[in-house]
Amino acid sequence: MPKKKINRSVRTTSVPVHPQVAQWYTQAHQFLQSGNIQQAKQLLVKAIQHAPNHAESNHLLGVISHQTGDSINAERMIRKAIKLSPQLWQAHNNLGVVLKDQGKLKQAKVVYLGLLKAKPDYADAHSNLGVIYSEFGDMDNAISSLGRAIELKPESVDAHYTLGTVLFLQGKHELAVEQFEHVLLNDPDHVESRNNLGCAYLHSGQYKDAEAAFDQVIKQRPDHAQALNNRGRARQKILNFDLAHDDFLTAHQLEKNNPEMLFNLAHNHQEVGEFTQAKELYEQVLVLKPDYLDAHSNLLMLANYLDDEPVQTTFEGHVAWQRRVEQCFKIKLVSVLTRQKGARIRVGYVSADFREHSVAYFLKPLLANHHASKVEVFCYSNNTVSDDITLALKALAEHWTGVSQLSDQAFAEKIKQDKIDILVDLSGHTSGHRLATFLYKPAPIQVTWLGYPNTSGLSTMDYRLVDAISDPEGLTDSYCSEQLLRLPRGFLCYEGRDSVRYEVKPPVLNNTFITFGSFNNLLKVSDIAIQCWAKVLDAVPNSRLLLKSKQLGNPSTLKALSEKFSALGIDTARLDFRAYVDSKRGHLGVYDDVDIALDTFPYNGTTTTFEALWMGVPTVTLAGNRHAARVGASIMMHLGLEDYVAQSIEGYVEVAKAKATDLNALAALRAELRQKLKQSALCDGEQFAIDIEAAYVDMLAASS
């Protein structure tokens, strides 16, 4: 929140004052207005020596004390002024500012309420009270107070700026934009409003507008580290990772001890697959700020991409996350109530991804098919973003709560109040997770599922939902802090869009050459996968490889990937690199150019594989030694396409070659693949809900 400035324009009262004292006071006021604080102070001290009970001089000296960092003396002098002249309203207002800056929020609130009772039309007091309400998290009263301040004083830059900030914190980004734009109409040089305007654009998905706003801030203030950091985030969103890197690096150089700048620099390296640099920087972030939990979570996410990271080491890193939380924060278990027998199971789903996101694609069939007679659904959204998918999910949940503004402990208390029986994490260590809340154990049974391909590492997480192919008995159990509960027909259920047409004839029949493809995030395209794909291209003469990923719009990333294939003897003429397509239909339509999809490893695709299958494109996958490396096998085997699953790199090449040379079989499979997927357990939302609900019943029975 913005820090309120103390009002230095102190009006005099009608109480008779010695002419010399009045002159000193007037001169001091003029000196203060011109920034000459020391001379102002000297004159005020002289005035008080001659007239100790001169309220205005005591008040103004208190103002100076506040400005020079002596808040104790400021409070003392201003209180004295109020005692001497109770109707010196600016003194009341400034006392509230001093108390607020001392962290005495309750006292400040009392001062403002008292002032407004005596003088209801005091606009600045309404504005300052709005700040206090926002500090307490009482956003409705904050907006009300700030709105009243603006009614009384429409030209108030502070009130519009603060209201914009409060609206922004509530996730009302479009309304926040209106307030910041209003400030800038009256004060084009208001740097912080322009910076916040950029942030509002950024969070509402207007990335180009955000970049332009931050450009303006940086023109005014080239050393504005936060604006540089924010512009880097905007540029990252429009996939300009090179320029984003420059912004993050400059911001970090300006504020070397600011962990946020370093974190974003690390994340930018991660986004383009520079894992070594990212890892080093995340570790530096944790040295600067040991409780920067997202940095530790990102380190854990990185491990899933690495083909040379031992599974035991990865597991130990996940367990260490909980130790870090417990060392940095006081965690007190939340006592939960005993469940009423026979009642519906109260299930709470926790996610930051109730929106256009892969998690939502797999959650929706479950919510749509949950049996209301058996399950009462609560959704806890850790995100202020809302789109059509959000609205669809809201319609399927009986209870919906936004929790992004709640602390972990407050969130845990909310879960307890809702009497949740089973709390389900859908994020793991991905962005926006609330795993720290699960450490309070607010529900008797806690489960992790879907959003993350590894263990949570938490001792308070009871179960993890998987299946017998993704996690064969004995393969991954010892590397999970949870008990693995294997669902009988797969741990995923997909809902495709029938309205999206697909080309039922494979492109090879027109091209006379096979096109392999992978649309996975480029971070999953490991060096060992590239080496394997090069062998596939060698094994299938005249074949092509089409890779599509958001990072391929970045020139340096594109160049680096081309060089890797060239080093393996692959002619770049056989490579078709495509960047992000800003349309779901357009993205899926690119599958019309692909004959066979190649899965990434050791981190398989999930949504990408389902989308390929939905568009008639079968996927060759490699079954590895961990969950992330076996999701592809789970999908293909539950679909009845076991012959697309390899057990070794050599086998992967052979499977790809065999499928590419049997064009009749490939054409027949493509024609029927969408229908085959729709009729499989992988798209049977009704049966999937039955399986999940049966698992919930088993969990409750085991805990009783």
C-alpha cells in the first residue's frame, strides 16, 4: 500500500499570538514548504520557547520530527498540539499518519473515526482511513472510505491512487486501471501510478500495454528497479525472453539484495531451459531470503526436467521444503472436528488454476460427474483471474472461495470452519500453490493429485492419486512422502472439444514424407530426447520434425536448438520450428501437419499427449523410472495402444520407425483415434467420478 504523506500545510487558528511568534511560525512554514527543514525547525523551536502553548508551532514541529524519522517525538508534539487546540483538524489527521507509520493501526483507526465524527467532510481523513482499512484487509470499507474521499475531493491524487491500489489487490484490474489513468490525467509525472497501471495491465493480460506503461516509467526514472523488473515480466509474457533477461539483470544490479529481482532473473533462465544458471540463482535467492518458498519450489520443479538427477536426491529436496517452512514459520496444527457418520463427504479442491489451464481440463469432468448425494464440493481458488473456464467450474461447485488474500494460517482456519473431510491439492510445487496451508493439517485427510508429477514431500499429505502404470507397485513408493493410491482405470480423465475438427487423413499421404512432431513445452525437450529424436530422423529417411513451443519465438532459443540438431548431423531443412499460436483452435489445427507425435522424456507430456490423440495423432512414448517419465505410458496403455510404448531409447526409435513405415495402419488409426479416445476410460467422466469417490470412501474408512 502507498505510504501516506503527512500534511505540511498547517492552518493557523484565531487564537491571539504574539506578533514575533506568529512571524517565526509563518517563516518556518515557508521554509518547510521550500524544503529547508533545518531552518524551519530552528524557528519553531524559538517560537515554542517564547510561547510553549502555541498549538500550530507544536504541530508543525511534530510534522518535521515525522519527516526526519523521529516518530516518537512527532507523536508527542502533535498530541500536545491537539490538547492545546482540539479543533486543529490537520493535527488529528497527521496524528493518524504518524500512528499508522509506527504500526499502531488500531490507534490510527480510532483517531480517524473520531476526526470524521467531528468533521464528516474531511476528505483526506476518509482517504487515510481507507488506507487503514486496507491494511486490516477490510477491502469493502477501504473502497467505501476512498470513494467518499473522492466524492468530497475529486482532484485528490492520493485517494485515486490508493483506491486503484486497493482494487488491484482485489483482482479488479480493469477498475484499477481507471483509477490510475485518472491520476495520470491530473498528474502525468506520477511515476508510481504509471508503474501500477502497468501492473494492472499485466495482470489483465494486456501485456503490450503493460510494456508501454513501464517504458514510460523508465524514461522518467531510468533507475526505477521495480519498473524494470515489471517490464521484464511483461516481456516474458510476450515471449521476448532476451529483453526480459536484460531488464531483470539491470533491476538486480540496481537492487542486489532484493530477492524478487534475482528470482525473476532465475525464472527467466528456467523458461528458456538454462537450468544450470536458474538453479544457481534460485540458491542465491534462498541465501538472501531463506523463507522465499517459491524459489525452493522452483528448484524442485527443475529437478523433474533433468535426465541426470537421481530420484533419491529429488525426493530429499522435496522433504527439505517442509523443513524450510517449519524453520521459517511457526506452524501450529489445526484441530479438526470429528466427522458426522452418514453425512456427505465434504471435499475441498485447492488450486491457482481454476481457469484456462491444463489442470482445469482434467478437473472439470470430475466436478461435472461428482454425485451430489455423496459429495459436497468446495473449491478454494488461489487466483484472482477469471475466464470462461472459471465460470464453468464455479457452476459445478457448491461452494467457491477466493483465498489468494488469506495467509496460510487463515486459510487453514477457513478449511476447518468449512468442516472439510478431504482436502485435495491440485498444484504440487507449481506456481500459486498453497502447500504451506497443508502443513497446518486443517482436514483429517489430505491428498495431492493432478497438477504436479512428483511427491509434495509433506509429512501431512496422506495420499497421492496415481495408477498402476504411472507408478507400478514398488517402483516409486519409497520416493513419495504420501501413500500412493492407485486408481483402477487411470489417474486422468480428459474432456476434449467436439467442435474442433481434425484432418482424418494423415499428412504423409499428401506430403510423401512422415512428419514427426512435439508440441510440448520446450523445457521438457531434454538433450537426451533430442539425441533420440535425431536417431528417429536418421532411421526414417526423408522424415521431418515439427516442434512447436512458446520459447521458439525467442531468437536465441531457436538458434540454440537448431545448433543442437546440427551437431547431431541433422539438416535444419528437415526441422520445422513454430512458436506460440494465440488461439486454442489454431494451436490444435497445427496437428493437421503431424503424422506421429514424439513424447518428451524424462518429463512426459500430459495435456499435450491428450490433445494430440484428440486430433488423431498417436504418440510414441518411453516408460521411465519415475512418475513424470511414465505418464505417457499410462495414457497410451489405458487407451489400448501399448505398441506405442517403448522400454528403452533403442526401443523408442524402433517403435517410431515401425509406425512411420506402416502407412495403412497409421491412416486407419488416425481415422478412428478420436472416437477410440472418447470411448475409453480416459474420457469416461462418470466412471472416473465413481472411482475417485470410492477412493475417498476408502480413505475415510482407513482413518476411522
